[in-house]
Amino acid sequence: MRELALHILDVLENAVEAGATRITLTIEEDSSCDRFTFTVRDNGRGMPPELAARVLDPFVTTRQTRHVGLGLPLLAAAAERAGGGVQVRSEPGRGTEVSATFRLRHWDRAPLGDLPGTLLALILGKEGVHLTYLHRVDGREFRLDTAELRQALGEVPLTHPSVRRWLQEYLREGIAGLERPVE
Amino acid sequence: MPKIKSLDDLRRIREEAQQDLRVRLETGTRIIVGMGTCGIAAGARDVMRAILEELDRRKIDAHVETVGCIGMCSCEPLVDIEQAGHARVTYRNIKPHMVPRLIEEHLINGRVVEEWVVGRLPAS
Ligand SMILES: Nc1ncnc2c1ncn2[C@@H]1O[C@H](COP(=O)(O)OP(=O)(O)O)[C@@H](O)[C@H]1O
Ligand code: FES
Ligand SMILES: [Mg+2]
């Protein structure tokens, strides 16, 4: 994948596939420690320990009918290439936490990419899911909680075109503000 | 740079939007974008964005949602269009630049773009 935001979308979609109704995405960038970490926590069905232990292994099957994983092994490979790794913690019936770390300034770290696009794909494509998004860059913080948005909107859905346009701008500004701090 | 957008904007949007809510709920068009790993890697997120922008531009009301992997890797990005009373049509290998034609032909002119079709489900 060309962007970390695409990996993030893939992990978010895993949570949705697992039946999650609440998802928390945390992104932490710390330049003094040269670290970029994203964590996705969900309240989906979770995984039995045998599965959780092998979801990161690169698949060797031909995936003709029923493939075993692709997304997480790809993520693990990308993280390891960039001096980091992936951790999966899961509890059947309770949920899953997937955390990927990269060296921020590593040559092989993909750029973050279109994170607003990723968040919009999840928020608009899966209206029933409650997403909390927390992004920290060197101590600055931006957060968004779809429950707060819904409360402000009442019966107007998040998918309404005016809301969508607002969301896109809101995310773009918020995330850009993290990268370019207020002086 | 001060933040320009805030949650307060939403209250204003809410008031404006409430007026057209009743009208908006009528049309029964669903557009479904495949968001499995292969779909994402092949550009499905940007296709979804292009679809939303085109619907906006043409003032078309349709519900856009995502779906996980259906095991058709080489056909991704997949886009399904379902309209009340019509067959559900699955289009394959859709790129953002193909979206305006797809919307124009299928939703506005009511013509299926046969060369991009990979499957159909009869109307239920
Ligand atoms: N958040 C999650 N909750 C529960 N199970 C998960 C989660 N993420 C991944 N899995 C399990 O791990 C498998 C492999 O995931 P992944 O590598 O993303 O491939 P895929 O999603 O294509 O199956 C999934 O099929 C699923 O069984
Ligand atoms: S892994 Fe789902 S279509 Fe290829
Ligand atoms: Mg997956």
C-alpha cells in the first residue's frame, strides 16, 4: 500500500467485519523518539488465541476460494521494513486491538497519505459504527467523536452532503493543523 | 492557523438540512463500494470519494456504503449499483476517472455500462 492511511483503513474495515459497533483509532507521532504508531481498538467478536497468534504470518495459500488473511501480513511487512512491527491483542467476545509502529523518519516508511479520505470512507460507509479518533503529533492533539457529531446533528444523517463537505474540511484542517503548529 | 471549522457549524447545517430531509429519504438508490484489502489497495477509497463528489455535483441523492472482501481480487475496485425495481449491477475495476460516466449513464440516463459489468442480481 502506498499510504499508511490505506493500511489504517484496512485495519478499520477488519474491525467492521468483526461486527464492531465502537472503534477507537489512535495515532501518535513523536519526532523526538522517531516513532509513528497507530492503534485500532474495537468491540467486535475478537479472535481465539490460535488465530490471533498467526494472523501476522505471511500467507502461503493461493487464496482461490477461502483465503486466510492478507491485510495484516501486509501491514506487518510494511512496519518491519520501516523498523517497527505490529502487535495484536484479542479476546474472544470482547474485542481486538491492533497496534502498528513505524520509525517516523525511516526511508521505507510510507507517507501518512489521505487520512481524511480514510476516516470519511469509514464514517460514511458504515453509518452504524461509533468512531473515536484521536491524533497526537508531538504533544498537539486533534480528536473527533462521531457520537458528538450525531448529537449536534439530531435527525440529520452524517451522510448528508452538507455534513459530508463540512466533515471533509474539518478533518483536513484539523490534521493539517497538527503538522503545521500554531506559532 | 486558527481553526475555522467547529462543531458549532453543525447546528447551523442541521437547521438548513432539516428542511430537505423529507425529500431526501425518498429515492431508493444504493451504491456499494468494495472495501476489502484488495479493493483498498486498488484504489477503492478514492473511488468512493469520486462517487460522493459526482453525486454532489449532479445533486443526485443516493446512499453510498462500503462492503468487505467478496473474493474477486482482480476485479477490484468493485462498485455495485442498486435501484428500486432494477437488477443490482456489479461493475469491475472502477477508477475515479470512470465515475462521472458511470453516474451519468447508469443513474441519469438509466443505461447500464455493459463493458464494465461483471455481474447482475435480479431485482428482488
Ligand atoms: N479486528 C478484528 N476482530 C476479529 N477478527 C479479526 C480482526 N482483524 C482480523 N481478524 C481476523 O484475522 C483474519 C485475517 O485478517 P486480515 O489479514 O486483515 O485478512 P482478511 O481481512 O482479508 O481476512 C480475518 O479474516 C479475521 O478472521
Ligand atoms: S483479498 Fe478480498 S478480494 Fe482479494
Ligand atoms: Mg482484512
